[in-house]
Amino acid sequence: MKVNSMPTYSHYFQIIFRKRLLFIIMVSILLRTSSLTSSFTTKSLSATRLFSSGKIYLSSSSSFSTNTNSKSDIFISITDAISLFSSDESENTNTSQRNPTIYIDGSWHLSKERSSRTEFENGPRIKGAHFFDIDDVATNDKEKNPKGLPHMMPSKNLFSKAMDEFNVKPLSTIVVYTTKDCAFSARAYYTLKTMCQPTNKILLMQGSLDEWMDQGGQFETDFKPSLSLVSEADVENDSNDTNYEAVANQNIVSMDEVLNIVQSNLQEKEVDYIIIDARGAARFHGEAPEPRPGLRGGHMPGSLNVPFTNLLQDDDVTKFKSIPEMRDVFEKAGLDVHTEKNVVCSCGSGVTACVLATALMECGRDSSKTFIYDGSWLDWGSDPDTPVV
């Protein structure tokens, strides 16, 4: 007959020892997790002081974001834009007491084959939208713009007048949208972003008007006149104050300022500025003619080439690429998006330079250290005395 042996004291000790060891291991794991969480939080708070763009990075060289699931402060999807519109429509409060979202068509075309103004006026357009013409809401005064350069940043007064026409209030949210195959709405967006009150929220819709309509967004097709043309001189002489008070255009540099940077580069002096050029590679290297007559080919000495089309989706130029993809584009061109140096964005005439500046903002760069050369190559390339390589 088999007799079960009784457990010994040694056996009991082994069981107790194993349980205590398991307990110690579990406590150790919990304490380590708590320590890591605390350390991570401290780093995040520190990083928040370094970057004010809404995306938090552990270091300037790291691509890891603690805010990967948050919505962009710059872009808005078609779906979210339609939801925002529907939310405004469903509100029952008095419209004079609230701040409905303002939708602005920021389309522009270099080719004369399409007129953004005509397309807006004839429709379709987002219901209740307004048209922002970068050529009209601009500095066209001969005294302030003696070269007659197109779509230069407007004066504070002229911009304020336009915002009054659009019924923009200090707390308004503004959504800038574009039409099919238009890659240039970033100029209207950037103008609004830099000249509207800090209390305004300015968003650039990703996708075109066609996609808005395809997804059920409300639109209208009747004729609607766009903002009446008002000269800058008339605004300056107008004794009536505007309701909206714009911010004077910021982070805009002139030819003289850019010339100082280029000359310092030529003299191999240490400079705190990097110039990036949004034109295509062939134009940048002087291998393709400029679309505007009378301009020399080539680029500013020391500048980097970041073709703006590389930052837009291959199958839809009304949408920007993802943040990792855009960072990769800049890095391959030789630019760290978080460089402590100031970055000057240039292009053909100041339009697609705003694509670069907008992409840099979305990538988390401090926008106060990014500048637009408003005259760009149209200004530089037409002057026989500026250096070109």
C-alpha cells in the first residue's frame, strides 16, 4: 500500500520564499512603471516650454510625439469641416450673439486659364462662403510696392476691411478651403494665420470643394458677387474705423534683408538664417525657364531646394503629406525642421513659399522663427545686381 509522505518544514519554507519573491518582483515592476511615468511627464512638461505648436517632442532631434492622437491645429479634414458646419447650422442661438465658423475660398491659379474669382461667383461654393483674392487683398499701392509685385502682404487696415466684409469677429473660427487641383491655398491661409487676432482659430481644409460636396457638405450654386475691389489708398483715406482690428503682417523679409544673408554666405560668415526655395529643381538649377518673362534662372547662393510639390500628396495636391513624410522631405533637402536658426521661405512670387512655412508649422516648428520672402524670385531674379548661381 502506497503511503503519502507528509510535507517537511523545508517544503513549507520553499513555498513561502517563492510567494515572497513573487511579491517583491511585482512591487518592483509597479515602482519602476511609476518612476518611468513620472520621468516621462517631467520631460513632456519641459518639452512643452520648448515648443508652442501643439505638438510636444522629447527633444529637437526626436520624431516621437506625445500627442500623436490629437487633431492638428493647422489642418482640418473634410469630415471634421462638415461636422463643424453642421454644428453651426444646428445652433438655435441668435446669430448676432455667436461666432459661426467662416468658410473662405482661398483658391488661386498661376495660369490664366482658370479664374478663381469667376469660379467662386458662378458656383458651386460652400454655403455662405467668402472669396479671399490674394491679388486684391494685397499691397498694390505704387508708393509701398514700386516694383508692382503681385499679391504682396496687405496692410493692416486693408486686411481689417476685408475681415469686416467677411463678418469675422475676434473669436471666429475660419476654415480656408480650395477648389479641385489647386495647390496654392496655403498663401491665403498663411496671410490669415499671421494677420488675424491670436484669438481666431485658422484652419486649412485638407481636400477640395469637390470632395466636400461628394461627402455631403452643403453648397450653393447661385451667382454670388465676391468681395468688391477696394484700393489700399481708399482704405487709408477712409475715416471710418474698422470693426475688426488685424495684426500687422509678421515675419516678412525684404530683398535687402535677404541680400545681407546671401552676402554673408558668400563671405563664409556665420549666419543665423537658412534660405529654402520652393520652386522645382529644374528652375532652381536654372535648367528650365521661369514662367514669368524677364527673370534669370538659377537660385540664391547658399539656398536649399525644397520643391513644394514634394510636401503635397502625389494623387491630390489639395492635401499635405503626413508629418513623418514632410519631415523626411525637409531632412533630405538638408533642413532640420527644429533648427535654432531662422528659416526664410522663398519661391516664385511668395505663394508656394507659404506651402513650406505651413508644412514647417505642422511639423512642429516654432513659427516665430520662420519667415516669408514676399517678393521671392520675381523680386530677386528681375534685379540685375543680385547674385545668382
